[in-house]
Amino acid sequence: MSSRRYGLLLNGLSVAVMALTPVMNKWSMITLSPLAASFYNALISLVLTLITIAMTKTKMVWIKQPVVWILGLTNCLASFCNT
């Protein structure tokens, strides 16, 4: 795929996302609780990140420092305690 075609594809996807955002926001404010909305937001972000990593063939590096994992865990717990 040429860089021009790739750019057009990304532009088209961006337009599609921007067009669907208001509809999704209205739907989510009516039907979802804040906790469910944050969970779905994190899930979609994870899926899109993994798709991007797979498409770009980027090698994932796991961080083995316990401090980083503890910070992530406390951040996760704080998100659930605030709702």
C-alpha cells in the first residue's frame, strides 16, 4: 500500500470516527453507568492499541519493575473507588 493510499485510509477512518462520536455519546449517556462507560472506553483503547501494534509489527516490551505495576494497580483501584 502506497503512503498516499495509507494516508487516505487513515483520513477516512478519522472522518468515520468523528461522525459516529456524537451518536455514541448520546447513546452512552442514556444507557450506560459511568463505571460501564469507563470500562468500555478502556476496552476499546486496548483493542485499538493491540490492532495498531499488530499492523505496525511493533515488538512489545514488558516492563518488569514492580513500582510501575504497583502504580498501575493503585490507579486501577482508584478508578473503581471513585465511582
